[in-house]
Amino acid sequence: MMQNKVAPAVGARRNRKRVGRGDGSGHGSYSCAGCKGQKARSGGGPRPGFEGGQLPIIKRLPEKRGFVNIFRKDYAVVNVKDLKAFESEVNPEALARSGLVDGPGRRIKVLGDGQLDRPLTVKAHRFSSSAEKAIVAAGGKVERL
């Protein structure tokens, strides 16, 4: 295939409709816009979503346009298998130093994916029930902050 031989499929490209070029063209006179009114003007027609003054559906259904809970508590997630890198105590500062979470100020939630092979004291804000079981089964302790 040569670059100068590449062409779109037959019928894929059409000439644009040239309106307002005389009555003989079939698109003269009102230029396909009808008579007067909002839709005949330049930039004509209401904005998208306008329903003639009725409260638009996008305003009637707030869940459809998004909602941000300003009271949401965001947690950085750490799995039990990621705790194998630690020797005895795991806390938010240690997790931040190791690069497992963004910063020391983040809330931490420990999830139960993986196994532990040593007893650890894990300090975090939240624990899933499977994470708690895995830490205690390895002989460790769980401390909620």
C-alpha cells in the first residue's frame, strides 16, 4: 500500500450543502431555515437541554448530573500482602515512608488480600474483617486510630 494511493471508500465523502445560492439550486430564498423565528436567525435555536421554560430534566434529576459528598472520608488502601515488607510495627508514617500510600496524613484502610508470615502490630484507621483475621492469625495485633 502506498501513501499516495490511500483514499476513502466510495460514497464516504460528500460535498457540503451550499445554501443561499439562488432559487435554481433548490436551497435559495430561505436557505433551508424556514420563515423568521428563532431557528431562522444566525446562531438560532435554544441551548442544548432547554425545554421551553419547563424545568429541564438535568435539573430535576440531580443524581444524573453528578454529586460530590463534601463529608466523604477518603482512605488509602493497603493489602495484607503489602505488609510483608515491615518487621514489627506498621503505622501511617511507616507506610508513607515505604511509598505504599501518598502521604503521612492519609487515612489508611487495610484489606485482607494475601497472607502474613510474621506477627505485626498494625495501626490504621480501618480494617476489613478478613484483614483483621489474617493479622491476628499470624500472631499480630490490630490497633484502630
